[in-house]
Amino acid sequence: EVTTEGLRQLGDNYRDLAMMLWDEITQIAEVEVRSRLIGRLRERLVRQYGRNVRSEALPDRFRELQGLLQTLGFDVEVHAGASDSLLPILRENTCPYHDLAAQDSSICELEQTVFSEVLGVPVSRTSCCRDGDRCCEFTPAVPDAATGNLSVAS
């Protein structure tokens, strides 16, 4: 006899269903309907992830998001930024949406938007598995002191 949790683990392959659903969503002809549906998905992910990301300091928020994503099975790390930058970098060692991303890059854009909203700062995807990179990296975009325009911290 298998417990309910055991049945969940045995039947925990939603890849095909996710692929079909994403394909159907992106094929919706009415742009407003499609945008509204993807917006609702974004809001739901932001609420789900945001419950666990509450710290004031940006590096702490990155680590909280990392911890949450790891509990969801993501292979993710947080690293200090390059050279003298103190800003963190979120690195996904493997793409959690590999098959979806291979089909449609808008899943990457959705993830980037969700991370930006959860972390409370705009983030840039500075590397992406879809583009042939070894990992996906998300770096905070910071205002340029001279222009006020957002740029990736280096």
C-alpha cells in the first residue's frame, strides 16, 4: 500500500502537461487575454515566493529566495558580485524550465519579472541556458549615478 505522499511522488511528472498548457497559453490569439492570463500567473508566483522573502537587506532577500527555490527542487546558488560589487548574483545551475524555454523564451522573461518583483529590485538575466550559457544568472540592475538609468552591476 502506498501513502498519499508516495502517490504524489510516483506521479510527480508534470512536464508534459506544463508544456501543453504553456503552448496553449502562448497560442491565445487575443493579446489582452493572453497577457492577462500570464499576468495572473506572475502575480501568483510573486505571492507564493514573496511570502518567504521579507528581509530588508538585498543580499538577505537573495538568500531567502535561494532557500525557497532549493526547497522547490531548483539547483540555485547566490554569489557575491564581481570585483568590488557587493550586490549578489542568483545563479540557476540548471534551467528549471528547460523544455519550456527551448520552446518559448517568454518563460525566461516571466521568471525574470517574478524574481524582480519578489526581490524588490529590477534584475537582469546576464546569462541564460537558452542562449547556450552554462547557467542562468540574475543580477540586480542599479541606477547609474550620473544618468539615473538602470544598468547591471559589475
